[in-house]
Amino acid sequence: MTTKISITLDDEIVGFVDARSENRSKFINDVLSKFKKEQLQAELKAAYIDQNKDPHFWSEFNLWDCTTGDGLDD
């Protein structure tokens, strides 16, 4: 789904966009999609770092990890 909006950009930014693309909307969408993905990746990395520092997580992990060698066939 798409939503049409009206935004105000500095003339310099419009020139920058126009010099790189014939389709302003697509260019801006691509740039913001990339930025969003980078933000999500950074948040995920931070969450993994926090998880790695959590002793409660590791105690639970170790309890469940022992089930991998419990002798049951796949």
C-alpha cells in the first residue's frame, strides 16, 4: 500500500534527488527503506549484545542445550 503525502524539501536536496533519479518518489522510498533496514540491523545487533550479557538467558540456554544430545533420533 502507498500513501501520497506532501513534503517540503530544501532546493539543494531536490537538486540532489533529481540528479540521481527521474523518479523522486522511488528514490526517496529507496533511501528511506535502506535507512530503515540499517536502523533495524543496529537495533538487532544491540539486542544480541544485551542478550549475550544476560546471565538468566545463558542459564536457560544451557538447560535446553543439553537436550541436543539426549539420544533421540532425528
